[in-house]
Amino acid sequence: MSHGWQFWRRFIGLSLASLIFCISFHPWSTGQAEPATKIQQQQRLTPTSEKQLVSQGIAAYQIGEFAQAIRWWEQALPQISDDKDQAIVHNNLALAYRQMGELAQAIAHWQKAIQIYQASPDAETQKRMAGLLTEQAQAYNDLGQHPRAITLLESAIELATEYQDPLAEAAAQGALGNAHWSLGNYDQAISAHKQSLKIARALNNNSFIATALNNVGNVYVSRANRSSYQAQVAELEGDVQQATRLTQDALQDWTQARLFFEQSLETAQALGSLTEIKALMNLNRWVISRHSATVADNSAQPLSEGDRAFLQSNWQRVRELLPGIPDSRQKAYTLINLAESFQQIESEVSTQESIQLLTQALMVAQKIGDTKAQSFALGSLGQLYESAGDYNTAMALTRQAEFSAQQIQSSDSLYRWEWQAGRMLKARGDIASAIVAYEQAIATLQNIRGDLVTNKELQLDFREQVEPVYRELIDLLLNASSSDLSEANSQEEVSPLKEVIDIVELLKLAELENFFGDECVQVAKDKAQNEKGLADTNTAVIYSIILNDRTEMILRSPDGSLKNYPIPISKEEIEAEIEQLRYFLELRTTEQYIPQAKKIYDRLIRPMEADLAVMQPKTLVFINDGVLRQIPMSALHDGQEFLIEKYPIAITPSLSLTTSQPLDRNQLKALSLGLTVAKPPFAPLTNVEAELNAVEEILGGTELINQEFTFSNLQTKLRRQNFPVVHMATHGKFGVDSQSTFILGYDQQISIEELDNLLRSRGRREAVKLLTLSACQTATGNNRSALGIAGVAVRAGVESAVATLWYINDEATVPLIAEFYRQLRQPDITRAEALRQAQLKMISNVNYNHPAVWSPFILIGNWS
């Protein structure tokens, strides 16, 4: 299945993760309000009405009537005079609000209870504090605020340890593991969950044991998926040793995951209820996910008969257990998850059973007053009917799902139903309404940027669950008729190309935030001057947009006018052609690149050639999409000359992230760093010493080479002196994500995040204007790594960067770099023109004129 169903293809953990549906399970508490007998022992209520209100609330809670329980307790609360009794009722209210999915209200009530206990810091209240902090932290986890959750959980663990409450410590460790899991800190997550498991076993608490075993299995699955993905990239790069190691790591983690899931099930079978259901469903997910990870085309190789029988047996057991589970939030989400699981077996029977399960989930959600669960049940039903082509029923359900999500301002579900509505409206031919629905979905997505940034599991789903919303709207806008566009924008006159560019810019920002996993992009956007410099610098901007059936090139002239050039070539075809060009460009011993470079020029540039000739721009700035980031545009060839011979060229990931301030040529001092020695598996860079000497001769400054190029020395130099230029002649690798992107120092690998921190944390010193990375490389065949190099200037917090798309260990690097810096010192030469002149010098030299030598050098960011 596509679209919405992939959303629930998740392993069920201790708590809900932001945007990811799992069954919320909090074993340290019963998941219920304080028992009546316990409350009566702890509170000194005298008026009968107060006791009755509290008792009635408990009775309502225990039968799943959470809204009614809340009404009783809120009525009782003002009448209770004892602070500790108030704290207990606040906790009850928090539990009820959590059951209804109203996490902000739950957090607020836990906070009130915590404040009461903080005012009376005796041993009993401090022990209770550990539990309350854990519950509150799990709610923050559910909201995607994982760092805040971790801070609370560390306090909870400290209190539980100090006051010798192992049960509370086990719960807090489990929640801590889930927070680290969501952040992609898998080693820390496994450590926390195993500590929780150790405590649970010492207590002989089977519920805790089953949950901890389950959660360790979850993390092993996530780590296996990441290793599998990185192994694919290493294989594309030709790094067989690394690919083999990562593949072996993934296999070991898959094996470990299954062992932990099986142990969880064995333990849970003695408990029954949700604990056993959770274990059964995770085992099924393991089978399906393992199959997906090992088979390139699932449709071509279906699950084996043995696996299908195993899945059916487990599902049947879940069916048997479900009727005995009281109506609750957990039950509603279990039903939704189970319905999704049935869609792994494509059949009419499974579809009908999914509809029945979702209908039951909807009834449970309505009964307990959980509006968010109602929204997901309705939206999932709508998606099933959409897949069946019953758009009338699907649309009615989807609109109800939207309304429910709007009621509770649940952006994470709302954008999905707006997207779903847009797809159906497009399928029904109502293009104007479809455009409006897609625009609403993208506006809603902006509200959950933080979740998309911080949650590593969501980062893996970005290309399936977020990116298509943008691309489908772009396709709609470019294909829409004038009347459809007028109807969609009835309030104002909007140029469709202008709106397309606005959507492309939002997509580029989202892609970079997703890649780097933090909000550095927003910082860069706040600093950027936006479009002010285009007309002043006579710059033309060229956007490429790769759609499934074509590629669109959009030319933005210096005066802001727009024109598009559709290229009728499928996504698969252009990806194959670009990858072939990249391969030929790196083959220095042949000239096989020429026909392919001309072919790509004819496809991408030739259609706009006449328009460029008329506007005569001083610089071309490319904002490339997908696979096009993997090639240097300077190497495209018109049959007579390279594109760089016509125009200075720069790239940027987004115009809204790019400043256009001219470079101050005064005191262009450089901090030059490099390695000449081998750092296995990285080869020695024999020409680095000559390169650094050339930089120092032209710009002056400080040089750190080999043993002197340590992280601490780099940090000290940057903090103590101004260096407008930082030149790094060392191996750099741009991988599939920020974790696999680094620069190699003598004593350690320097992550892109660490480099960013070094360059930004310089107090009041002048910002770095130019970062040069002269020996880095990106993975061929992987658009994620090319995205990383396109965003390096943004992530490193500098105005512009010069970097290489592939690794060059050649003496030709020295004259190219030297000429670039010599040109840069000239008062009227822009950064883009300086690089162009350096590349033209290489082209004019018979020994260095092959694009394998000069074209991988690209200018990123500010071109002025």
C-alpha cells in the first residue's frame, strides 16, 4: 500500500512517538487512576460530596468513560483542601487526559502535581515525583519534544535511585530508551532499555520484563535498517569492505531483534491482554520488515508460505485477545495497527477485515472521547476506500478525519487527510479544489517542522510521507489550466510559476532540515538577504524539478520574471543519464564524457539558450533537484565549449538561504589545514603541503598540517583570531545523513555539526566568509549525499563554500586553488568569477583540461 498505510508500519514501543503510531504502554503504573481505597487512605476528605465525586470519577475511568471522569474530578478538585490529595487528583486528571489524547492538558496537570510535591520534599513525595516526572516525560516524547523528555527522565532516575524505588527507575530507564530511540541515538537507547530489563528481572516483574524485551528489539530493528541503508550507499561508492561490514552489522541486529521479540512474547503469554498483543504484533512486523529489507522488489517476491502462516497465526491470537481488552486509547490504536497489518496481505478478505477493525477502533475512540484516535480511524478508513476507487465514501470519511484533527489542532494527522483529499480531488478531475487541498497540507506541514527535524525514524520516511506532498502540488500547478488556477486562487492574482518556486523553496528547506536533523536551516534563513541581490548582480537563477514523468527547468531572470521549460523524460531515464555522465566525467583517461555532456546540455540548457543570450546574466545560479546535484553544471558541453566558458556558475540549495553580500577583499586571511599522511582507510594526500603553501603565500594566515591539525588546535585558532577564509585540504565525506558526513582531522573525524559549532561559536569575531574543502567526495548514485554537499555552507554557518563532488589526489589541485585565491584578491571579481577563471586556466592547459580535474570544484552559496 502507499501513502497513509506506511505511517503505521512501526514497531510498538513503550510510548507513542511523535507522528508515529505505537501502542502507549506505561507498565510502571497500572495505566489507571489511583484506586479508590488508596486515595481514601491518603486523603482526609470530610464532605461526602467530595468522596463521592472522586469515587464516581474512578468508576467512570475504569469503564473507559474518561471525559466523564474528568468532569467529576475537576468538580471535586476545588473542594479539596489538602495539597497532597490535590496532587493525587491532578495525577488522575493527567492520566485521563492522556487517555483522550489531550497531552498538553495531561502535562499541565502532572506539572501541578509535581509543584505540590516539590513544596513538601519528604521521602514519600520524592518517590512519587520520580513516577510523575516519568509520565510527564513520556507525554513530551509523544509530542516529539525528546530532549526535554530526556532531561526530565534523568531527574526521575536520580530520584528513583536516591529513594530506592527500582520500579520507578525501570520505568524511567525504559522511557529514556524510547526518547533516545526517537532521536536515532540507538546505542544509548539499547543501554537504557537493557538497564530497565536488568531491574525488571531483579524484581521478577513479568510485565516490565516483556515490555523491556520488546523495546530492545525495536531499537535493534531501527539500527539494522540504518546499517542496511548505509551499506547500500557504501556499495554504490565501491567501498566493498565498508558495505560488507555494515551488512553484517545489520544481519546481527535483525537476529538480535527477533530473539528479544520472541522472549518478550514468551514472557507476555503468561500475562495476556495488551502485553501479549504488543509482542505478537511486533513479531509480525519483524517478519514483514525483514522481508522488505532483503528483497528489492516485494511485489516480485512475496512472503513465503511459512511466513504468511506465521503472520496469520499471530493475528488470529490477537483477534482472540482483543474482545477481553477494556475500551481505551491503547485498544483503539491496537485496532488501527492491526488493520494496517492486514494490508500486508493484499486480498479482498484482508481489506474487508481492515474496514471492520477500523470501524471498531472508531467506536472505541468515540466512546472514550479520544478525538485524535477518531481522526486516525476515519482517515485510515478513507484511505482504504480511496484505494478501492470509492471516492465518494472515501472523501466523506476523510473530511470527517480532517474535522476531528482540526478540533484538537493535530497537525501531524491533519496534513495527511488534507493530502488524501487532494489526491482524490485530483483523481476526480476537480483540479482547483485539489490545489487548495494540497496548499492546506503544505501549510499544515510547516507546523510540524520540529518533529520532522528531530525524529530520526521520521527522517527515514521523509521521502515517502512528506516530500510527495510538495512534488504532487508542483505537478498540479504546472499542469493546471488558467481557469483552474483562477478558481484555486480566487482571492488574489498569483503567477503559477511564482507559486511553484515558492513551493520548491519550501521543499528545499524541508529536505535540508531532514538531512541535517536540526534547525540550522532556519538560522541560515533568518540571516540570508533573500532575493535582494539578484537584480543588482545581474544573476539568473535556474531551478530544476524532477517529476515522475518529466523534468521541469525554470529560469528566473535578474528582473524576477519566470519561464519554464518542460523536458519530456521520465525520472528513471534522467537518473540513468546523469549517473552515466558522472561516471564518464571521473574517467580522466578517456573522452567518453563529451557525447553525454552534450546530450545533457541539449536537454537542460539548450531550450533556454536564446533567453539567456538576451538577458546576458553575469552569473548562473543553479538550484538543482535530486540526481542533478551529483554533476557539476560547469561540465555541460554545447558541442563547442563548456558551460563554464560562457558563464560563472554557482549552486545553492535554496535562494532563501543565500546571502548576496560582496566579499571584503581587505585582510583575506586564511586558516589553512591539511593532512598529507595516510589515515586508513584514507590514502595520503601527497600534494596537500604544496597546496597549503600556495594558500599561505597568497592570503597569509596560519597553517596547521598533519599532527598540528587536531580538533583542539582548530578550536583554539578559530576562537582567538579572525579568519575570513578557512581552507581544509583533507579527506571529507558526504554520506546519506549528517551522521555519515565528516571532515578528517589528524586525531579524529570532525562531524559537520562539530564544524558548524566551531565556526559559529566564535564570540564577536568576524564570521567565516568562505570555507574551502578541496578533497571531499560524495557517493555516486545517492541523492542524499549530494544534498549534503549542497547544504554544507548552510550547515557550517558560512556565507559560501568551495567543495569537490569527487575525490582528486592530483598536483593539478594546487594551481587551480592558487589561481582561485589570486583571482579572489582582485577587487572587482566575484567568488563565482574567481572559480571560473581558475577553471578556465585548467581548461587551457593540455595536461589539466579534462573535467575530471577541474569540474568537481563547485561554489556553494553566496556567489558575489
